[in-house]
Amino acid sequence: MAGRWRPPREDRTDADTIRRKNELREKLLEIVEYGTEEDFVLAVKSYKPDIGKAELRELIMQFRDAVREKRGLS
């Protein structure tokens, strides 16, 4: 008997994952507007606890650029 077709694992989503991504997106937008770098790092680490140093450093640089642009500091 043939198995039932399922999309590749990368394409599968569940409601909890989508909810967590949306919550993180909203939290990050708020942090860029009003928060600090420490707030940003805590939010990223709560979403992805096993993040590497290089990846975190790159995200922090992107955060700094977004803050400069959003707050008109550049």
C-alpha cells in the first residue's frame, strides 16, 4: 500500500510555530522602536537558544542598522 503524500519537512508548518514567529516579529518591531540591544539579544535567545556567536553577531549588526534607520540616527 502506498503511503500518503506529505510535503517536505521544510514546507510543513504547525500553528504553534507560526504563532511563535509572529510573536517574535511583533516583539522585535517593538524593540527596534523602543528597546535596547540587550532586549533584542534576550528576544533572539528566547526564540533560538542554541544560536551561534557568529549568527548572533550578524543579527546584532542588523539590529543596530535598523535602529539607526528607524530612529533617524544615521
